Amino acid sequence: MSDDAPHRTLRPVADLPADVPGLVPDPRTAPPVRWGVLGAGGIASSFAEAVRQHTQGRVAAVGSRDRVRAERFATAHGVPTTHEGYEALVDDPQVDVVYVATPHSHHHEHALLAIRAGKHVLVEKAFTRNEAEAREVLDAARAAGVFVMEAMWTRFLPHVAALRGVVARGEIGDVVNVTADHGQYFPYVPEHRLYAPGLAGGALLDLGVYPVSFAHDLLGAPDAVTAVGALTETGVDGQTSIVLSYGSQVQATLSTTLWSRTATTAVVNGTAGRIEVAGAFYGPTSFRVVRDDGASWTYDGFRGEGKQYQAAEVARRVAAGETQSPRMSWDGTLEVMRTLDEVRRQVGVAYPGE
């Protein structure tokens, strides 16, 4: 985009619906999939419940390095098979798709493990620690011919599809600014994964990836990245503010922190109005369209927990024989990782072994 083109419209998506109603198919209409959950933490629990309650799929097996933890997970979510260790999980013939829900530091290793076993893979965000690791995973998936997707569940939610429709129809004019924040309060405990460099801790990869990916979804990859941050005593980012620049006048202003439970809202500002997304903007929620001509309306996008939509996307793409999703494409994941890498470089965060 040249500097003499000051405003930016939503980049086109081939299958973007033209109207607000019926934007996202019911997850229950997606083909059944047998999931293997790699890791038995909190986000894995919410995913397992979303699959069980809102899709035709089922979690067929769970794997953890701690057998007791795996058994507790299985009991809580009605999972018939437990595995102590990840190799047994990815080799399980009952599993079609492996959901990688371990810390960021291990996404690369565990995604490759599943791909080598010939399994399709859904990898929690942030996809890996850095772009180089992401490329290795995607190159392996390409060579194996398996489906791989970053689990950026926000992109598949009804309110995001509706929001993109509002922008694409020009209801708020040309987008000139996107703002979004994600902060949660975590007391300082050096051993906690979010404070541990060895587990790729910090606010950015765990929380900040949401506003960064949201801006990428609406505006694409930025022309320039500017970031300032404050580090924790362990050397990971505790708080970061980011400006993504597109040409001379379009920007995304984003923030993330481990030290405060913020509003977690987003606003898409255009030349003829704005879209105010309620918190938490990255989960099922509502938004309000406020036009400069005085018109306004609200979209209610509350639809349960929300991870069922990405699960359904995986099921549909796998059934169709595809290896990636156009809504969270491999190039899209690499673009986000490139931005996260640059933010970390400017803030001064490096992880052991990078």
C-alpha cells in the first residue's frame, strides 16, 4: 500500500458471506472427527467440552506425561482412552486429529510428532515460539499431506464473521484504525508457565497474540511494527504496547499485560463510523455499529464457549481432503508469527534455545 492511499479496506476473502444472518454454519453439521488431546491443561478442558457439547466429533483419547492427570481429564470429559506420554497418543489408530495444547515452548516438537505419525493437527496459539519453528511444522505438514491449523478460535466465531461483513459492505467506510487489548492479572510466581522463559512465557504469546491476530485478520500483515514493553524479573514480557502501521495513516494500536485484568475490548474505526466489540472480544460476544450519520445497531454473537467453531472447521476441511483453512491459512500464521518475532525483538525477549 502506497503512502498516497491513506485508507485501508478489508482484504477480500473468497467465501465471505454477503449478509449478516447465517454467517457461520452450525458446528453440529460438520462431519464427525475423532480427536486426540495432547496435553491435559485448562484450555484442553474447554476444547474437550466444546467438542462434546456442540459437535458431532468426540475426544477419543487424551495423552499426558502424568498418567493421573490424564485419567482425571478423561473422567471429567468422558474420554474413553488415556495415554501416559505423547507418542502413544499420536500413534493411537482411534485418533484422526491431534489437538496440541501444551505450552508454547513445546508446540513445535509436539506438532512434528503428530505429523510424523500421519495425523492431522490443530495447534494452540501462539502456533510456535517463532516463525522459523512455524515454517518447519508447515513444511513437514506439506510433505506429509496432512491438515494443520493454528487454533486461533476467534477467527471462526459468528460475531467476527458478522463484523467482517459490516466492514466489507462499507458500513463504516474505510478502516483507518483498529484497537484491541488483552490483559489478565497473574501474581508473580517465577515457576508459573507465564513467567518461565523455558516455557516461552510472557504476555505476548499467550494473550497478546489475540489482538495481533485480530488486527492481521482485518488489515493483513503490517508495513511496520513498533513496540515498547516492560519485562518481568524472569526476563519475559509482562506488558507490551504495539503499533502496527499500514501506509502513512492506517494503524492498529494493541496492548497486552500480565499485570491487570483489562476490558479486553476492540474497536474498528472507519471514515464513516465504528464497530465497538464488547469484551472479551476474542470469544463469543456482541458488537455495536455506530455510524457517523446517527444510525446504530447491535449484533449479539453469544454462542456458548466458542471453540466448537474451530473444531467444526477442522472437521470440514479434513473431510474435504484439504490441508489448510482459508480463514487461518498457513501464510496467515506465518505473518502473525513474523509480527510477534519483531515485537519480541524490540522489547528484548528471547527464549532459551532460540
